[in-house]
Amino acid sequence: MDKNKKEATPTTVKKTEEPLKGPDKKEVKQETKQTPPSTTISKQAGIDVPVEIQKVDPKDRKKVDEYSFISKKIPINIIISEIKGEYVPIYEVYISKISRTTEIILEKIRQELIKQVNLGMVDITDSGKTDIVEERFKETIVFLIEKYFPDIDQTTKEFLVSYLIQKSLGMGKLEILMDDVLLEEIVVNSATEPVWVFHKKHGWLKTNIQVKDEEQVRHYATMIGRKVGRQITNIDPLLDAHLNEGDRVNATLQPISTAGNTITLRKFSRNPMTITHFLKFRTLSPSAASLIWQAMHYELSAIIAGGTASGKTSTLNVLASFFPPNQRIISIEDTREIRLPKYLHWVPMSTRQPNPEGKGEVSMEDLLVNALRQRPDRILVGEVRRQREAETLFEAIHTGHSCYATFHSNNYEETIRRLTNPPINVPLTMLPAISMIIMQFRNRRTGHRRTFQIAEINDDSSGNLLMQYDTKKDILVDKNRSKSLLATLELYTGSTPQEIRNQLREKEKILNYLVKQKIETVDTVGKVMAEYYTNEDELLKTVRANKKFDFDT
């Protein structure tokens, strides 16, 4: 593997990728020569052209990261480099390359494949038919590969099948990017510039991938739309949709986007963040997390606010693991992003956009009203945007439901102003129904996401800042003593201030235990939380002794 990585380190990006060793080691040969892409591949094959990066002296190239992953059985190597003259790091994709002879044979197989399957592009991209088409392609591919490569081994066969499917269906190398778990966004701004990605560790990066032409970008957008039963045309040049896997896609066509057709893919996290990640990455401090847990334990409602991409939904998802397992939870979202532990009594619901005739819409307000008829104990709302949604949310809180919602604003004072002024217009007297405001923040210089402020709402609807993020020290610091939050806890739990402090310390110990024991997945964290609510004494014994948690019981 070290040898392969050494070979993959580029001094220039050619019109084909530098090779990694393929899985067959016989038919898939290494090449050092530049191999031009086949001119016989049709537009519907989905060609992505590697971007020419100016040849630079090795001393002007600084490699900042390198890793590998498998995309549909194809080994992928990623190198992220800082290059002199480039103002953002370059994200370079290298895939296993096959010999020119094998490439010619595979292209012959692909042409024969299209004739045998006999499907047009409309059929390939029709909603609901993709899996059927891919299965028919796969069956025919296997037959043809065995015909042309009679002595091929199973591993190589699977590699070549994946390679041909990727060239014949889907979005080419954009689909490789979708398989990189470290990417959050994949962006095509136009066919005249490289694809951009937002990396969890490195922020915005320019890739060495470029879509062939504007027609190809348009084709990708059309194909995505058909998969989800939507259309994007010159008459309706905007597409905002959610894929079956939960990923979100936005597309625009010229001349609405004047520089070219665009596609923005926001990936749904396959391995969601948990409170353990938040503590480990310093997004939230143990003391702040224990205070939020205490409030949520006793059913106090909260707003999670912040700017775009500050981590509002991730925070909502993380904090929802604090819910007791014997309560019914209903989540309402535009995009299915929340994922709760399997130990919780959870009903997820998603909105639906109207069809091309303007019918069939199911709005967030519709689902919120409907949720109140399902005997929920807790309600999670993906985002409050409109007055009617906010009114229904606050009415739900006043009728005894604990509600948690995300909201766009930059600090707790702005949150209060935006909620109580047009266009949201929540009556000032209703605001104390929200006990806590949790502000999220993304440092655009470092890319780090942090809890920025924790504030409470007083009885007179004013805010009181409890904790504030110190940017220089990278910590949350205490600001003011609580006036209403702790008093509310004392009133409804019957606990003394000392008993509440003891409970906060116990929760903080459990949170630190999760980090020490590396209990990080949604379900393992959920198991510990469920144990806390059903067998608190035994859990605390395990935590104090720092013993390994028994997940089998």
C-alpha cells in the first residue's frame, strides 16, 4: 500500500488519473503514460474530466492529508495538497486505472451492453426504475465480462462490474465524492470550473474533477429530478429535492444561474454525531451539556439557533439522546436528518412539496397540527420559519408538550427579537414557554463548530445569558447566575438547589465516562441514557469505577 501511495503522489494531474494498483493485479495493469479518455463514450455515460493543475516543483506542493476509501468496490485514494499559486487546498481524486487494452475491451462491452439492455436514457432515470435498470445492467455486464475474460477471478469481476456501472449509469465521479464520508457538500458551479467540496476537516476545497460541459451538468440535474419524481426545465429552472438516502440536492439552470448550470449536493450523515463527539471535539463543554441534559430531563423546552451550517440540526439530534425511553417523540423535518437511538419511542415525519400541478403539499404546519393528535411527549421541529408554525409550536408548549426546534439567528438577543417581531410575531407573553436558547456558531476561519451561547428566558420575556463562548480560549465560560431556569427546576421537581447541583455533577460524570470509554454511536450512547433513566444507581456504580459498560445486558 505504501508503494501504491508513493506512485499516486502527483506532480501534475493528467487527463486521466494517476494509477493505483487494481484488485486483479493481472488484467488491471499499472500505467505511467497518459491515456486520453475514449472518444466513443456517449454523453449519457457521464464523463468527468480531470482538471489540469499546473506542473509545480515538489517544494511548492505541500501534502496536508491523504486517505483511501472504497466506492462501489473501486479503491479510491484522496490527496489534499496546498499548492503555490492556489488560494485554497486542492482535493485530488485518484482511482484504480486499468490498462489501455482492457479499457478498449471494456468500452466494447459497454457498447454491446447498451444494445442488449436496450434502454433509453428516459427509462434509466425514471423514478422508481433505477434499481431495476441497474440490476439488468449488472446481469448483462457479468455475462459479457465472463465472455471476454473467461479466466477472471471473482474480485476482479466485481471491480470491473462496478467500473462499468459507474461509466454507464449515475453521475460519474460525483458519485465517488458522495462515498467520501468526510465530505459534507459537493458543488458544481458550472462546467467551466472544477467541482468544489466542503470537507469536514479542511473546509472548502477545489477538486481535480470537472464536468465535461453544461449539457452534462443539465443531464445530471434532470436525472436526479426524475429519480425523485421532479422536473427541472427551462420553464421551471429550479430544483430542490431530497434523495431516498436523505441527501439534499439543489440545482439551477442557465440563465437563472448566469455562469452556468449548478448542482449542490448536501450529504446526509450516515454516522451522525453524538454527545460524545461534541465533548471530544470541544463543540460543547461537559458542564454545559449537563445543564442542558438536566433541563431536557425535566421536559423544559428549548430553541437551538444559529447561522447557516452552524450545526443546528446536528445539535438537535445530539441533544435528543437525553430523552427518557418511556416517552413518545415525534420529529418533523423538511429533510430527514434526525436519527435517534433505537431505544426511544420515536415517530419521524417529513414534509412533502407540491407536485407540478401545485397539489399534494404537506407543510410543516400540517405535520405539527397532526402531531398534536398523536399523544406526543416531545416534539422536534426541524426549523421554524413562518408565523403559523411558530404559533402552533408555542401553543403546543402551552398545552403541556415539550418542544425543541431550530431557528436562524446569530445570538440569543437576535433570536428573541426575530421571534417576537414580523414576520414570526410570537406574542411577547408566550415567549417564556421556551426555557432555554442554545446558540450554535461556526468559526469560518477555522471551520470549527461550537456552542456559542446558552441563555434562559425570564418571566418578563427578557433573556439572561448563562454561558458565552470565548473565541481566544476556545471554551464556554459562565456569565450570569440563573434567574429562571434553576428556579423552574426547583419548582417542578421539588429539588433543593444543592440536590440540583449534585444531579448536574452526576450527569457530568456520565458524560465524561462516555468520552473515556469511547461510547460514540447513536445506539450505544442511547443505551447508556436509557440505562440512566431505568437503572440509575447501577449505572453510576459503573461510571464511578470506570468499568466497561455491558451492552449485552
